[in-house]
Amino acid sequence: MTAKNPKAKAITTLQKLVRLKAANDNGYCQCVTCGTWKHWKECDAGHFIAKGHSSYWALREENIHVQCKSCNGWGMRYGTAAIEYTRWMEDFYGRDFVTYMLETKRHPIKYYKKDLLELIKAWNLQIKEQIARIGDL
């Protein structure tokens, strides 16, 4: 990932922020699909709607939540993690919102470089706040 691809940088930055926000004061967060607790650095930030399937939801926090690496990788493709993720989303946001997400995933959105750089800047400030809270670099 290079500065030539600000969307990829924005996705990575938001994923880091999501993991930090989900972490408790000791730096541990819980996988939304299997319930395992791991340090935020050992977790992924999984997309409910895959980032390649929706430009609209790729950079929205409501679409990204903490998953352990096995659930986000193998479990989403071949296991039951996708089903568990859907259940968690419905419990957390409600079925109507999840239905709305799925219905709008094909809505295209164009992110301009300037907008992405502003998002990255804002998210980096929030990341600094979360790292200060946890006290963990």
C-alpha cells in the first residue's frame, strides 16, 4: 500500500481504529463471530459486506467489526463465521438496518483523494486518542 492508493490507506486506517475502539482498557477485544478475546494487534477488522463488493460500505464503521484472524479468513469463506456475523449484526443494529445495508451495497460512491486524505487525518487523530487510552503502541 502506497500513498498512490489513498483508498487502501483509508481502509487500513479505519480497520485499525475499529480494532482500537473495540479494545478494552487492557487492549483486548472480542471477536464478533466466535467470541474469542485477543489483543487488538492480533485481531482483524472484518467487513460484514466485503470491501470489494461495496464502495458505499467499504469505509463505514457500521460495516467493520473485530474478528479473530481465523474467523475473518477461513471462517468467512468456508465456515459458519458469515452466519454468526449476520446474527451479531442483527442483534447489534437490528434486522432493518442490516437489510438496509444489504439493499444499498450496490450504491456506488466516488471517494476523491482529498476526501480520503481528510478521513485518514481524522481517523489518525482518533487512533492517537485510543492508543493514549490503552497506553499501548
